[in-house]
Amino acid sequence: MAGHDLPKQPVTVGRNTQLNDFGMRRMGVHRARFLLESLAALGGELRQRGSNLLVLMGAADEVIPKLVSQFNLDQVLTLEEMAPDERAELARVTRRLGNIAVQQAPANNLLRREELPCTVEQMPHVFSRFRSLVEDRLHVFQPQSAPAKLPALPEGAHALIQPLPTLSQLGLGEPLSVAASAFPFSGGEPAALARLRDYLWQSQGVRHYKETRNGMIGSEYSSKFSPWLANGSLSARRVISELRRYEAQHARNDSTHWLWVEMLWRDFFRWTLMRHGSALFKAGGLKATENASNRLDRRFKDWTRGQTGMPLVDANMRELAATGFMSNRGRQVVASYLINDLQQDWRHGAAWFEEHLIDYDPASNWGNWAYLAGVGNDPRQNRVFNALRQARTYDPDAQYVTLWLPELRDVPQALRHTPFLLAGGHLRTLGYPQLTRIPESWKPYLHQVA
């Protein structure tokens, strides 16, 4: 429940499983599973406090006004929205409610609007400037604990309570359990607080965060807080206040400081989205770049299926499809490959992530994609990652590609990052796609021994 960041009853479910502007689902099976687990955990916490959670299927602008009328309610409480679609939906709800007050509580940010060093319209375009304005001035305190007792549902509302919808009822099917998953994510605040406790106080993985954050295998290379932060099960302020408490007892180092910097990035993207709105979702991004690619061909589908012929890219894309998660390093590599090597429309990559990531957050997702495409908050035109160099640097023994690309396990280890050097017939026998073109920039890294 993350202090006073409790989601408010009722919750409507259904809209996010529809298609977005790019023909993809707004929410795939992994994030839906995580959300349903989070709602189940929230319901349990509310019942312990004498209340309950009412989850109804349908459009918010239809369900909420109907409930308000049915139970003669005089106020609707929600969290402030930052993304254009959600803000538009909130506006529709507000119009349908007429004279009923709609109160917006602050969103799950570190900074609240009144704590910004300037107005939203004056926000710096570059992160380094934003960081310098807020880094040494922001004091984050522990959120208040959730009250021990909460109001019961209105009389008659219990008759509307029904089991949470299943994934099948949402038209999504059931995900398979994957042994290779980076972390056994489970939705809800209890799981979020357990991870916060373990990462800071048990394993103390935070002490090595700066050195390990580019890893791709295992549970401790990064904090893994992002899924709970994304759906509100974990408060951003709780993370940082707990980090400050840890630093007070164990001393601050470069790694604990770097986690703080990453949380500032999260806020920076959120306020950038608030400032620029729908511009962030256009091909030319915040810079209105005229030459941004809007191409889309079969190579995009190969990328989504993990069938490009570039092993590090394919391994990351298969992990995403199988688990709903991918490392930060992997996200940068696959995004750069889609944008710069395959020359595809970056927005379709962002939309694919929106469907599949369990930690999807519109500001961070679209902000990072625009950043890598050179149309976001970055003075540079684009950021090109040499995929083979990245493979040699961050997966030197080919352990990661071996984990996710079983068809390459019989290939000599030294060739698992470069199977395209094998004879075409051999590669077809393995059932792995042949890369059609080897970029010139890869040649210095072709024959390094893994």
C-alpha cells in the first residue's frame, strides 16, 4: 500500500487490453498477470483494515458515474495522471460526473509539483540540468503508514463484489513458467517491500549497483523495483527514504548514489511527459525531427520474435516475450538495433514494449525510446550502440545468449555471438536465421574469443 499511495476503490479493468494506435495490445499477458496479483494483494490488505476492493469490468467513464449515482457518493478520488490517453480518460469521467467533485492526489513521483525548482513549462530539456537543480535540494521523508482502519464499502456494494477476472477472461491466456527468468516477480505491496528489504538490507546488492547494473542474468544485478513502482504498489518516496536510511547506517557510496540518479531519471521523464504531452508519441518526438524513420517491414516482426540473426538482440527479445522483463542494458541494445541497424519506426518498438513489459511506465518507456531515437531529451541526434561490441562487453562468455537461444548451444562458444560466420547450411540445420548483412562497425569484434 506504500503509505498513502493506496489505489482507491473501485478499480475498473478492461480498457488496457484493447489495441493501441500501432495495432498492439495496450497490455499483454505478463503485465496483466502482475496487475491482477497486485489487485489481489491490495484486496487482502484492505480487508485486514475493515474495507474491501471492488473491481468492475468496463470503461471508467461508464462504470464510475454509475457507482456514484447508485450509492449517492459525493466525491471521487484518483491519482494525478501524466500521459495524454489517461488524462483524456480522466477528463471524460469528470464530465460524466457533472457536479461531483473529482480530487486528484499527487502521483507516484519523488517530486511533487510544488517541489519542482521551476514551473513544469520551464523544466530543463536536458537531464543533467534537471539533476543539478534538484539533486542536493530534495529531502525525501518516509511516507506515512497506511491507517489501521479504513471505511467499509457503502451499504449494498458487497453485492457487486465478484472474483477478479482471469487472464483468459481478459482474452490473454496463461503465461508459462520460465526457469530462466531474471526474477520471480509477484505483484502487490508485500512482495515489493520484501524486495526493497532484501536488496538494501539482506543481500545489500545496492552497494554494488553501479558495477552490476549492466548485467543480464540473475536477480541481483539490478534493484528490480520498477514493476512495483510502475503500478503504484511501491512508492518512489519510500524507496529513496529507505535508501537514505541505509546510507545513514552503512555509508553512501557511488552505487547507492547511482540508484538515486536513476530514480531522478524516472522523475525527469514523468515531468517531461507532463510538459510535452502527445508530442512525445509522434515520430519526430520532442524535436519534431523531419527525417525520423516511419518505415515498417518484415524486419520489425523478426525483431519482435527474436529472429533477427543477431544473437544478443534475439536473446533479449525472447526473454521479454517469455517473462515480460528485460535488463536495462538489453533494452538499450535492442532499441538501438531496431532504430539504427534495421531503420524501423521507433514508435512501434516502444509500443511493443508497452504491451510486453511488466514494468511499463509511459513516461520512462516512451522517453527512453525517444532519447535513443534522437528525438527526445538529448542534445545529441541519436545514440548508436554497436550490438556486437555490446555482446562482447556485457556477455563475454556468451552465457546470456546460451540461456535464451537453445538452438545455439551446440555451436562452439567462440561463435555463439557470431553464428552468421558459420556456413549457411549449418545455420539452417540449427534453425537459426542467417544475418543478411554484417555491419562494417562489427568487424573489429568478429573474431574475439568468447
